[in-house]
Amino acid sequence: MMKLYKKSEIMFAILWIVIYTVSMGILRNLGDDSPWMMLGLIVISVLMFVFVWKNSFMEKYGLAGWAKNSRAMLWFIPLWIIASCNLWGGISPEYPLPGLIFAAVSMAFVGFAEELIFRGFLFKAMLKDSNVKAAIIVSSVTFGLGHIINLFTGHDLVSTLMQVVFAIAVGFVFTMAYYKGGSLLPCILAHSLTDIFAVFANNEVSFQLNVITHAIIIILAIAYGIYLAKHVETPLINRLNYQK
């Protein structure tokens, strides 16, 4: 892994995207409440974390501590609003215990794995080799398009497309939060909470409420992204090794 990383961080990120996407395609067919899905996600997450920790990349990938500019980041309140969106239609867990616990733990690790892959590996690799706008766009869009895999796990086309658009918007705001905050931890926490709340959400909400929810989140993501771009200084860790 380290040889590929030294040769091309972008190819390293792409390799992890492929590994994760293929693994999730297999694991999700077992059911989100499967203990095997939970164990698979734990293994993937541990392997990535050990790589980062062993090679002293904790600070580079925003895992060394919370953002020091939390006040300027509005204490990440928009991220917590986004995280709560799955509960706006009410609470109605789909799985009984212990499957509910397996699903919740799995979603927590989904948040960690996807943030480290898309906001960590991919975004920082592109930030090094490309301009900032391209890095943000590619990280956000790639993250959103990755949700097309839901078509192969029982979701219909319309709901999948809505998830893709939603994920692109969320990917954009998470990328901006990481870029301007310097810490990946708020993004991991917000992402994990979003997915965990989905396990407890009422999935029988109306199509209209779904559309309204997605519209609100997209508007919030754009507004917060613009605020961060204009009013928050980029930390030094994210201003190194990239071309303006």
C-alpha cells in the first residue's frame, strides 16, 4: 500500500474507493442488520486507520484533533442540522434487537470509512495535485455518485437519484467543513449520526416530505459552503502542497 501511496496518492485513493464500493456492494446485500456487515466495516475502517496512524498521517488527514477555529465554523451547527434530517419524518426503527444495534454500529463505521476515503485520501490527494475548486468538486461528486450502488441493493431509480443529489450536496458541505476547519472529526461525527439516524427513521414518509427535506439540506449546504469560503481562513495544514 505504501509503495502505491508514494507513487500516486490519487491512485491510492481510487484503490480504496474501489475496495470500499465492491465490499459495500457485497455487504449490503447481507442486510444492514447483519453482524457480518458490521464486522466487514470494522475491518475496513481499522485497516485504513492503522495505515494513517502507522505512517504518522493523523494530522494530515484531520484525525489529530478537533478544529481549532470552531467559533468561526459556527460550531459546525449546519452539520448537526443535516445530521438530524433523517428524523424529521419521525422515528420508526426497521430492525428489532440485536439487528438494530448491528445496523447502528455499521452506520457509524460507514461515516468513518467514507469520510476518510473521500474527504481524506481523495480530497487531500487532489488538493496536492490540482486546484482547490477541482478538489472540492471531484470529492463531492465522486461521493455522491458512489450512492448509485443503492440500485443494486433494492432501491428504486427515483429514490436512488434523490440520494445521489443529496449526497453530492452533503459531500460538498463536508468537504468545505474539512477544508476550512482542518479537522475531519466533525465531518465523521455528522456523517455517522446522519447514517445512524437513518436506521431509526420512519421510512414511510411521503414523497413530498422527502423532496422538501432534500431541498432544505441542499440550500443549507450551499449557504454554509459560501459562508465558509468567504469568511473562514483556510488552516495551514490545508494550504500546503497545492497549486492556487
